[in-house]
Amino acid sequence: MRIAHLGPRGTYTEVAALAWRPDAELLPVPSVQAAIDAVIAGEADAAVCAMENSIEGTASIETLDLLAREDFPLLVCGEVVVAIQHMLVGAPGTDPATATEVHSHPSALLQCRQSVARLAPSAKPVAALSTSGAIEAAMHAPGTLAIGNERSAELYGATIFARDIGDERGNQTRFVALSREATTPTGDDKTSLAFTTQHDRPGSLVEVLGLFAGRGLNLSRIESRPTRRQLGTYVFFVDVHGHRDDPLLAEAIAEAGTIAHWLRVLGSYPRWAVEG
């Protein structure tokens, strides 16, 4: 299997891709859109993209907005949850106490604010497209640091000055795999849906959600994004336990489709077993 992912090598997305398919051929690309385009063009079989983080919530607004497009040609076919452990790294010999900049992805910078202020008080945060790209940049800029994972530090020959510097414990990010192929039921699945409601009809959101609760179907996530068409209108993203082909879930989806203004099944896929 060929998997496209946000690169360069050593990103958390690459870690997720390897966790999902350890024997896959990996294709690092510069953006989420590029990973998806690679699948659409037939250059990759699947794209692994960040979805949500246990601390910040949405990990990639771009992923959500693409999934909500009515003409989006891919389906969610898998998920993987990765433990996030941020390291403070830099070129050998760098003194964190006098470093002038710390590079990383915006999410990593936010998740390590207190630790960076303590470990590198003079360092100005500098946003990068990926944690690996940040390490690569810091290695070529004397007196600067980066935040990234252990794998990327090893790949770029960086020194790790402090380990697991996230301000909160238990940091995890959920990634989804997108492909053209639908999956068959495994007995322990999850289905992702996107829908809009009749926004001027009182109780329409509760009515849709009640169709799942009334059948004893567990909703494990609900999130909203603006439709981009009218102020105060939203696309709702829902994860529900079960496969779209399971009779009870199929019945709930069919009925929800008659109530919602618009509904799309984003995909059914095996649930990832989260440790702890």
C-alpha cells in the first residue's frame, strides 16, 4: 500500500501512517491537500491526515472542510491514535537558555508554551508547516531550537535538550486514513457522518441526534464548522459506533437523511483501540 502523508520524514503524521500500515510505502508531501490529491490522482492508495487532538480539539480544519464538500471523492477507511511527546531539540552545542527562536508547527508551539518559557526564556516562537520541517530549519540556524518528536530528531541529527515538554499530560492526536475504497464490517467499527440541519426549525439538531440515541447507538464525537454560505449555519460532524451496513445504524442514517437538510456518510472503518 502507498500512503501519502504530511512531510517531510519524521512528522507525527508519518508516525501515524506507520502505525496504521507498518509495511506501507510512504509518500511525504508538503500539505494535507497534496496528500489527498495524490490519492485522487492514483499516486497513492490512501492519505493519512490529522483529525483531532485530545488537548486542542480540531487538529486540521482543512481536513474537516474537505470532508464536508459534496463532491469530495474519498472516504474515511481507517483511524489511528498517536501519543504525542514533544522534545526540545537543536543543533549540538546550542544553549537553550540563550536561544533566540524556537521553531515548530503552531499546535506544538501552543502545547508547549509554559515549558518553552521556562527552558528557553529568550526564544521567540516561529511557526513551521511541520515539526520535522522545524527541526530541519533549526539545524541550519545557529542559536535556534525546535519542538518535534524523537524520530525526527534522530533523522536530522539533532540533540534532544528536554523530553516530553508538553504542558499537559496524556496528549494524543487522532488521524484518519482516506481512500476511494469502502470497508466491510469487522464487528467493532465506527462511522463518520456530516450533515446540516434546517437551521430555522427549532430542535432539528436534537431530532437528528435522537435517532441514534433512541436506537442505543453511541455517539462518540460531535463537532461543528461554518457552512461558509450563511452566518449562523453549520455543518455537524458526528462519529457513531457501528458500521453503515449494520441494520440499526443503516436505519438511523436513512431516517436522518429525511430530516437533515443535507447528509453525507464520510466512511465506516475499524475502531482504533486506545490504550489507557
